[in-house]
Amino acid sequence: MSPLFILFAAMAQTPTPPSEAADASSPASVASATEDEDEDEGPWTGSAGLGASMFTGNARAFTITGDAMAEYESPVWALTLEADGAYGNAASEDEEEREVTALTLGGWARGDYRFTRLLSAYSFLGLETDHPASLELRTEVELGVGLTFLERKKKKTEKELFLRTYLGASYAKDRRFQYTPTREDLPNVTLWSPAVGLAFRYDINERVHLREDAIVLPGIFDNTRVLLDSTTKLSVHLTDRFALTTYFELQHDSAPAAGKVKTDTSLSVGGELEI
């Protein structure tokens, strides 16, 4: 387990001492606070995060990451809009030219319609680019059904415990282009596959939230290719709206572009502001 996860969990267990003002609160103020908590927060929620790292000396490297998300939820409909990206470059002490180590950008939209508390239907559209992996543009379209096994809420829009699995049909097309060391076109690749996914949410306590999203796409016509994408997120809220976050991402392509490795992983730490 990453030391960052252990550190965040330890921070979250530190008790917050009661303030004198809270002890001296009047019944009227307590009733007012209760009414505020019961107030509907509206169907839309959102967040935006930013992280960065920089090294100097024998190695000079810089990386910046960013992400944003907006969610709409009603008893029947749900919509999720997400975007993230990263940029980084590096060079050794005796090198003047810097090499791009990260240049990615992606956007995704997902809509869900709930027939019952257990069964739902969904559609998904995604666009993604990753220059170090020689991916100029990946277009994804997915349709399927979802099964909700666990759902427990502490407020109307906050899930304390949530587990949903997905089964669908997916189409993905990769437009490939080699950016380094020489720029050249590469053959495009198409993948038709079933889609098996998982979404898990768990509030460890009121300040620590764990989130996992994973999907696997095994090819039908090209049995040698499998795509796997997993994102684990741990958030520790310092205030009601600001949190420290850590992301662990794993992306696997069993048949990547020529000269590229099959598995990419990244671990990033940053801050997130709820909108």
C-alpha cells in the first residue's frame, strides 16, 4: 500500500476538539444548523483539482496534472462529465533539450437512466490523447446496463457506500502517430469488445473518501488485444470544500503502438476544490 494512503488515513483519524462556541450554542442555533443540513443541495455537484512536481539539480523535471468533474443526479437520471490532463518534461544536467515525459488530455461523458434501484441503462462517450504512448486520438462509444448492489446515502447527493457493476458493448478507435524520436504516421487500430466495469464509493469517515473506477475491454475480433483502465482516488477533506487528494492510475494495452510498453502507471498528489 502506498505510504501516501497511510499518511492521509492517519491525518483523518486525528480527532477535532470541540470548540467553546459549540458547547455554548443555543437550542435555536442547533435547530438552524439542522435545518441547513436537511436543505437540498441541488442536483448538480462538481470539483476541480490540480497537482504539480518539480525537480532541479542532476535531473531537471517538471510535471503538472489537472482534473475536473461535474455530476447531475436525480432519482431517475444521472449525468457525469469528466476531464483530466497532464504535462511533464525532463532533462539531465548536461542536456539542453528537454524531453516530453507526459502529454495527455481526455474528456468523458456518461448518462444513466435508472429503471429500478437495482437496474439501470447507460451510454458513454470518451475522447483521449496521449503523445508519449503514440496515441493521437482515441474515440470510445459504449452502451450497456448497470447493476447496483450497494447504495447507502447520508445525504441526498452524498453516497456513503456505493457499488455498481456494468456490462455493455464498446467500440474504440485509436488514431496512432509517433511523436518521438521521429514524427511519422502509424496504422490506426479499431477494437470491438464487451465492456465490464466497476464503480465503488466508500466514505471511511466524514473526512476521508475512497473512490475506485475500473473497466476492462477484451477484443472480440482481435483476441490478442485487451484494454484495462483503473483509477483509485483517496480524498482527505481539510475543510468542507477543500481536500488533499491522491490518485493511482493504471492503464494497460496488451497490443500498444510499436516500441511502447504495455502498462502505464501514475501516482499523483494534489488539492481539490468542490464547486
